[in-house]
Amino acid sequence: PVYSSQDPRIGVGERYDKYFFTDWETDHAGNIVHQAGLPVKNKYQSVIGYKDPKCILGWTNRFFYKGFDLSVSIDGRIGGVMYSWTEQAMWHSGVHPDSDNRWRYDEVVNGKQNYIGSGVKVVSGSASYDPYGKVLEDTRVFAPNDVPVSYQNYTMNYNENPWDHDARHIKNGSFLKLREVALNYTLPATIAQKLLMKKVRVGVIGQNLLMWTKEFKFSDPDRGKENLNTPTSRYVGFNIDLTF
């Protein structure tokens, strides 16, 4: 009742699943502030969205035609944000495909440190905040950042600490998955009797055949939490059901 009422990030009657994260310091136009060519981490947390999805959905049905039966199951989640530890780890360790660019080439091959981060630098003034990050006074004067630095150092600094959950790796957790498809065929009774059986049913089954995700490219958000999750594994198998 004392401290919570002062925090602008929360309030009576609001959702409790707000996603708090540590953002980068920005100017009035939202450009990232740099110091000595490197981005400056904000000292206060912000809210970027909600953890819980807007809905969790699923659809399962079974179709019959003569001796065939087809079972289809689709499910997914819509909305809700999750932090991608996989993306952070890939950028920090230098294995993310997007890190293979001309600045990395120049540094590794030509020995140049010529990367200039997009944003601004402070040329004069300062800013003061209350305990919750609200600006009390801001006299800063900005200019475009023009300080070249090592691309490796910049990238590792920009993706430094996964515990801070910076905005770059907080992603929409929406996905739809073709969870299972099973196609079976029951042989006519006359053929089954010739095989000295009462019933013969054969088929093929596939699981996790397709998945669409809003923003996750390298891991599966299906668990509801992304912590170095493996990509979706596709399974295909066969059924043989014999009744004597």
C-alpha cells in the first residue's frame, strides 16, 4: 500500500502479468544514447507487454470415408511476450547469422574497428529521475553518435546480460502448430479373414509437421518459456493394428 501506489508501472485493477524489462537510455525521439561509442543501459525498468497470451486455442477432428479415417489436431497461442535466451546467446557468442556482416569482416580480416552504433551521444547537460525512473529534469543536448568502436565489443555489450531481459530479445510468443495428422486404413473384413484375422488397420502418423511463429526463428516457443529451447522436432511413424 505504501510503495506500490507510487510505482507508475502498476495500479489497482490492472493486469498482474506485466513484463518488466531493462531498456536502453534514449533521447526524446527514442534514439539510443551512446557513451564512448557504446549504448548506455537504463537504470530503471519499463513495461513492454504482458506475459500471458490473449488466448490458447486448439482444434481436433476426425474424418471417415469408407475404410479411411483421418485425424487432424491443430493448436497454438495468440499474444503474450517471451524473452528469447537463444537469440541473446547467439548474438553474444557471435553465431547469429545476422552478425556475419561487413563490420565483422573488416575487424577480423582487415583489423579495423569502424562500427558506429545507430543513435545519439550526449554533448552537454544531464538528466535526473525519481526512484521509479520518471524524468524530473533533463537538460541533455544530443548529437548523432559518430564514435567508431569494435563491432565485437558493441555486439557483446548490446547483448550483454540475459538477466536484464532487454527489449531486443523480447518477442511475440504467438504460434500455430499442426500438432498431429494420422491417416489410417481398415482393410475390408473379407481380406482380413483371408489373413486369418478379425481386423487389420494400417496407417501413418506425423507429429509437429508444421509450425508458424510470429517472431521466433531459431527455437520453439511452445513451452511458454524460451530458455535455449531446441527447435521443433518432426516425428513420422507407422501404425499396424492387428486383431485376431
